Amino acid sequence: MKDILEKAKQIKLVVFDVDGVLTDGSLFVGDDGQEYKAFNARDGLGMKMLQRSGVEIGIITARSSHVVEHRMLNLGIKYVYQGKLEKLPAFEDLVKKLGLDFEQTAYVGDDVVDLPILTRTGLAIAVQDAHPIAKQHAHWQTPHNGGHGAARDVCDLIMEAQNTLDTQVQFFLP
């Protein structure tokens, strides 16, 4: 765990997949074709706290959805890449745009489509219920499943490693 905390200290950008990471992977589609997803409120709060602590957040997802656009807008996440079946070029573009090294990045994924980034990032993270091959390529696995607190696990880990978690929690205390 000491090695993971050392990696987490260096992180300036965390990129999350959506389906299976920020959601449990379920896709609800209405008769009209409208797509619905369920997001975890604690994940959202963790992401806001992480941003307030100075870490950038990005989203790269293979699917395109208005609900993802809306949720990320509510969370103040400005780096959102949707419809990216090949995720690595979007990841490389974002890292370059922010002037970072790959060692300063973390990526959270759940399946083999995430392998190109998981094998390139400084801190590769798989959610607890990720595909076994994705887990094999991760430095760390979240205690919680995707859509059920996994993103909060990541945010708390990084804030703890960077000694910013207590400051973020103090924000909510009288």
C-alpha cells in the first residue's frame, strides 16, 4: 500500500471511465431511445472535493450520452470526452493539454477497453467488480464496485496521500 500512496502523491489528473466505473454498468433505455444512468452521490461529492484540493478530473467514455454531459456539468468537470471507442488518443490529448507527465495521472477503468490507458498511466486503478484482465493491469483495486462508491474510494485515496482529505472534510464541519 505504501507504493500506491507514493504514486497517489504525484497525481494531478484523474480520468474516469463512466459505464462500470461511475455507474454500475447498467444501461436503461426508454422506448423513445432516451438513455438513463444512475450515479452515486458520494462519488460526486468526492470528485468535487478532489477538484477543490487541486486535482483535475477528466472523463473518457466510449458511449455518448446527454445524461453524462449533464452530470459532469453539475460536478464542474470540464474535460469530458464522449464517443471515444479508442480512449488512448483522448487521454494523451488531455495529458498534453494540461502539460503533465503520465506519472502524474491516474486512470480508473473496469474492462479491457481501458487497457491502453491502464498500461500507460502513473496510477492504474480498477474498480472492485472490474473484468479480471483489467484487474491484472491495475496497481490498485477500489474496495467498492463501480457505481457504488468506487470513485469516492479513488478520491479519498488521492486526497489522503496528498494530505488534503482532512482540509476537505473540515469544510463541512461547523
